[in-house]
Amino acid sequence: MNAMGVSLLTPPAGPLDRELLVEVILRLKRERKAIILAHYYQDAEIQDIADFVGDSLELARAAQRADAKVIAFCGVRFMAEVAKILNPAAEVLIPDLEAGCSLEESCPPDAFTRWRASYPDAVAVTYINCSAAVKALSDVIVTSSSAERILRQIPADKTILFAPDRHLGAYLVRTTGRPMVLWPGTCIVHEQFSHKALVELKLDHPDALVAAHPECPEAILAEADHVGSTSSILRFVQESKAGEFLIATEPGIIHQMEKLAPGKRFIGVPGASGECSCNVCPYMRRNTLANLYACLRDEAPRLELSEELRLAALRPLQRMLEMAGAPVSAGD
Ligand code: 13P
Ligand code: SF4
């Protein structure tokens, strides 16, 4: 029983208020010897109770070095899978197993296998936003913060297959000058940003700088002063002398921007259909304080992978961690 007379391991009769949820989550976290890892696209209240908030590469590294019995992963399923692959001794919990990703869905393992087979000598460089099964069929995994560095290490005479994000792939072709065969997947969130709304916002805020994630289509990236991973965008707004920014990525990250760069103004670029909230990732936002509480309480849903699949997916992930080099440089 806690001071409020609530047994922390008994399901609540009705909805709990925010303050009580935070209290029970932090208490359960200690009891379970757990840590909470969260992506920048989580709700602000989840980011605020996480032990670590980061981009995909940083979260992979944090999961690998975590010395906790339990990792409660507040992100999407492929990120929790990476945590399990890199830290098999930990019990990896995810508040909602349905937290998928449109890029992962676009690339089923059987279709990926057929695609690879039609380019027998090619190197398969695969974005981390894919299933463990597709990772296991790949040569090396990349994240948005490590992709350029890794691609530059692949011998020039090799054909490169890049899956599953065609916008990120096309951006990397432009920045590295390296032709690649692209899988036709897209992120349903970054694909939605309205170019018209962005141009209008630039006219209304002439001193604002534009920061965009490379999952956006080329027309959006062409308007940007900075293109990079979520962590890189965060560093950009902190280091820049500008006071106002237009943000073309999931608006969950604006919470960290306001914390780390107080006094600056951040405006989320809207989605293409005007008033819709289609710039909010529906998969990431399946996680809530209520289901984070329930998953720590029940130690479920739990991420399980066969050891055979884990070991097969580990190989290209380890290659990524080696080729990505030292964590975080200004250009990442
Ligand atoms: P980052 O690695 O930049 O955090 O990207 C993850 C993601 O899913 C972007 O949509
Ligand atoms: Fe996937 Fe896009 Fe959501 Fe990132 S924002 S998890 S790429 S659907």
C-alpha cells in the first residue's frame, strides 16, 4: 500500500489521475529494477519520467549498456526489438505491442527476400525502422543519424539496396552521391507535411529557420535550413542563434526543445489536410501513462524473440554500431 492507500500491484478500479499514475510508475520502476527508455515522439508526460530520451541510435546504445533487470521501452515495437536483440538478459516491456511503424509494415520479410534475390551481388543497407526478420536478412542497419557515415564506408563498386524508406533513401543518394536501389516505403507522418503550409509559414515568420527530418519528401527538405535525425534537430535549435524555428518532424520533440532551449519559439509544420493532426505518429502515441503503468504492473506485454532470430538480427546491428563510430558528433 502507498500513502494514498492504493496497492501498487492491484489493478485500479477506475482511471487513475496523472499524479497518482506517475507515483505508481516510479514506485513500480524501483520495485522491478527497471529503467524507462523513451523516444522524442512520446507524449511529454512519458518523456518527463523516462530515465533516457533519445533518437533511434542513442536508444539502441542505451538499451545495450543498460544494467537493469527490466527495460520499459516507450517507443515503437521495432525499437523495443532492437533493445531485446542488443540486451537479451533484460526483460523488455512495451506498453502497447500494436505500436508499429508504416515503414516496417511496407516491408514484409518474404517480399524483401525476393527483392534481395533479384540483386544477388548487392549490399542490403536497411533502415532500423523494420522488423527483426528484415534486419536478419540485411547486411547492415542504419539510423537517420548514422546512415551517411555508414554508406561512405561501403566499397564504391558495390550496388546498394536501401529499404524501406524511399524519401530517406533519396536524401542519402543526394548527400552522398551514391546511387542506390530504393524500396518504395514511406513514413505516413513525415510524408504528410504540407509544402504549401510550410511556404506560408516561412512568409509569416521570415526570421524562422526550418528543421526537417530526412523521412520528409524532397520538396519539404528543399525548404530546410537543417536536415537530420531527431537528436540532430534538437542540437541544431539549441546551438543556432535564431529565436524561432519551423519544425517538420513529429511534434513530440517540441517538448524537449522547449526544455533545452527555453525562450525560443517552435512552430510545428502542419499536415497536408489542414486541421488534421496527421503530423502526430499514431503508433508512437499508443503509449500512455496508463498503459506504461499496466505494463510495469503486469510485466506484459513483453517483447519475445527466438534466439535464432535474435542472433541473425544482431549481426547487422552490431555492424551498424561499429561502423557508426563514436556517439554523437555535431554533424550527426
Ligand atoms: P530518429 O532516429 O531520428 O529518432 O528517427 C526515428 C523515427 O522513427 C523517425 O520517424
Ligand atoms: Fe514509423 Fe513514421 Fe512513426 Fe517514425 S514517425 S515510428 S517512421 S510511422
